[in-house]
Amino acid sequence: MKIIVAAGALKGSLSAEKTTVAIVAGLLRSGGTLELVSMPIADGGDGTLDAFLSKGGTRVEAHVQDALGREITSAFGILDNGTAVIEMALAVGLAQLERSEVTPESALRASTYGLGELIKAALAYDVRRIVIGLGGSATTDGGTGCLRALGVRFLDAAGHEVPSGGGSLDRVATIDADGLDPRVRAVDFLLAADVTAPAIGEGGAARVYAPQKGASPAEVERLDANLTHLFTLIHKQHGIDVRTIPGGGAAGATAAGLMAFTGARMASGIDTLLDMLEFDHELQDAALVITSEGRLDHQTLQGKAPAGIAQRAAAQGVPTIVLAGGVAGDESALLEAGLIPFPIVPAPMSLDEAVRNAEILVERAALRLGYLLKIGEKLQR
């Protein structure tokens, strides 16, 4: 029995790679006759770089600024086909900040400048395509910090550079793109994300995601107003309207900013990865796919990795089992989408306990699943 283990990260506890290893270990302990294909996955967020590099490529270190302007060591990947892969969260992500640093003040001044530094470092490798995973950012600056690093200037009425961060965008009077790095225009940018939110408005970047980045209700209103000002100005001065494009709100509207000045295109994070990993080819003789998710709910069906995997697997008649930390909402909708939930947690326990013991819980869940698969084999005989 060929089984593809395409596991994603369990947020706050296990990376995609560690989750995959734990599932494989549990299945092997069950003693079944199995052919296992390990394929850690991600949808643009945590683990995106590692997932792309799982089939080969080079990891390159780079010194960049984090969201609060401090120098850190980050990394990007160069694949054998001339594609660079950047995981935004490894530069300007929430995970780079201490919990105490995620405040209303930091929500206003957090900058994507470090993402632009990663892009510049990748451009030095003469790549043809750059895939940017946009999940997990700490920023709501419309991508202006990133664009600054690439040569775009955001000037106030007196012709001075406006300070970094979404909190200062209302002061922008002129956007000068004459200094944009010319190499940008020669590269195909793909923005990998699992969100459909636009840049501004009720369901936009600030209102939906800024609270997770420390913004209070007052800062949320301010950031949305500032983003509205920014993208209206881009429309007036450069003739490019990205205000309502689905997905433009990804990473604090970084997606919209990059679409405006780099010609970047939105892409499903999980579909981009699965194409690169030749997932459909692996499915041709597979009997089962196993993936993972911390919490299965209605959001899972809105572009997240398990839904993308199940859709492709179902097209080839292959079932998908999801090892899940929890299931909420309408379970029938998950089943209709081809997702068969299988619990990681075997008994009532606190979230802290589950996170602490995630690795062993995942392995034991895979062991139980392996025993069930053995029973299924015997019944078929």
C-alpha cells in the first residue's frame, strides 16, 4: 500500500517536517506492509521554505531586518529550476518577535523592509521566478517597507521620506517608483497565500488580520484608513487599482503593494507547492494520502493546505485522512470536501499539554491509524 504523508505544521508545536516524521514513525510501528512517501507541505505560511526544499535545492542565509528593524539571520531557497523561494515569516514574521513585543505600537510601525532585502538577495542569483509565501507576517504596511528596499520612495508633502510602518501611510503624498530595481521587471513573482481578503475595507487586511498583530480597535481603524489612502494614491498617481483584488490583503496588504509595482500574481500556496513537488504524479499509484491540521473547521475549506490536497487526491480517487488536533463546526462539510478527520488527541487534555506532547501524540495517532489499515487489508482478503 502506497501512502503519501503530506503533513503540514501544527502551529505552535511541530513543524511540517517533524509532523511528517512522527506520522511515518507511527505507521511503521504498526507493522503494516507500506510504501511511504514523505512530503512535508505548507500553504505559504510556516514551513513553506522547508517544504519547497524537501525535493532539493539550496538554502541561502541572508542578514535582514525583522519587522521592528533589528538585524537577524534569515534564509531563502534557490531551486534547481531557477526559482527562488522566500518565506516572508522568516524575515518579518510574528514568530521573530517576543510575545511582549506584539503591541498596538508595534502594529503601527512594523515594516516589511526585511522581505525586500530577501528579494534583493535572491535577485543576485539571476532567478527567473520568485515564489513568496505570505503567511505569518507581523506587518500591516501595504508592502511599502519591501518596496522601499527595492527602490520605491514614499514621500510626504515636503518631499521627505515617510517613516516606516502602516501608521505613517497617511502622510504619503508622492510615490516615486523611478528607482525601482530594474531586475524586478525581469522576474515572475508568485505570491503564495491561502487568503482571499482584499487590501482594504470591512473584510480587508487591517480589519481581519491586524488584531492578531497587536492592533487595538483604534489602531485597526487607523491602519485601514491609511491603507485606503495608500492604495487610492497608487491608483491616482500610477493608474493601478489593487484595492479590491481578492488576496490583496495577504500579509497586511503586502500582496497588493507587490502586485502594484512588481506585476506579481496571486497563487494558491498549496497548489504552487504541490505542482513543484509533482504531487499529482505521486498520486497515480497511491492508495491513501495522510495530512495534518491543528484545527479542522470552516476556514480549512477556504484555501488551506488540507483542502487543496484532498481536492487533488479525490480527482484521482484517492482518499485523504487528516490527523487533526481538533474538529469544529459542520463535520459533514469536511467529509464532502474529501477530508476524513482522525483525532490526534486520544483523551481530554489542555491545549498546553497537547502542544507539549505533540510529537508523541501524532506518532501514537499514526500508530492507531496503521492498525486500522492492517485490519482493512485483512478484511479485503
